[in-house]
Amino acid sequence: MSDCLFCRIVARQTPAQFVYEDDRAAAFKDVNPQAPTHVLIVPKKHISSLAEASDEDAELLGHLQRVACRIALEHSLTKGFRVVTNNGRGAGQSVDHLHYHLLGGRAMTWPPG
Ligand code: DGP
């Protein structure tokens, strides 16, 4: 989608610091990091949010989480890491292209704010 920020990043029309890419997924550093490691993992396919994913996307959703684990290992997040997606404005979603936040490198608290 040409009016989607993350589609434009995936298409390399908007710059970002990529840390991973394959045929189905891409990952790049969050522009406003909330932890020493803060990476966004996105599907290349435009899905506006987790709630908009279909049963057909189930394998893709699993793949995104496997990618998150792989990046966590590569960043040596041995003390722990968090993978989270915000679904909807009320949960803090500001970009309408499904993305998982991978956060690590500092202690995490629970519940998140
Ligand atoms: P969320 O609020 O859950 O929809 O997360 C959106 C994230 O996207 C937020 O943490 C900031 C990040 N972000 C917004 N614009 C850009 C951008 O242009 N480049 C990058 N790399 N990240 C962005």
C-alpha cells in the first residue's frame, strides 16, 4: 500500500535501519527506541493489525515470532526480551501495518503501561 509507512519502508522508499529480511518478513530498528534493543518485525504483506489477520495468515504470524527470536539471539538478549504488538488506538497502535516490537537490553516491568 503506497500510503502505508511500513510498506514504504519494506519497499525501500523510506529509509530504515534493517536488521533482517526474507521473502515474507522484514525487521528494522524503531525510530523511537524504548529499550537498548528495539526492533520492529513486520510482514511484507500489508495486514493492518493482528485483528485483521486471517486464518490464512497463521503460518506467517508464527514466522514473524520465529524471526523475533532469531533477532533476540543475534542481539544476545540472554537475560530476556519482550515481543508485543499493539492492536488498535486504545492499545497504542499508531502505524496501521501489523508489527511486533522486540524489546530487550534492560529490565522490563509488568504490567506494561
Ligand atoms: P505502534 O505505536 O505500536 O504502532 O508502533 C509504531 C512504532 O513505529 C513506534 O514505536 C515508532 C515507530 N516508527 C514510527 N515511524 C517510524 C519510521 O519512520 N521509521 C521507523 N524505523 N520506525 C518508526
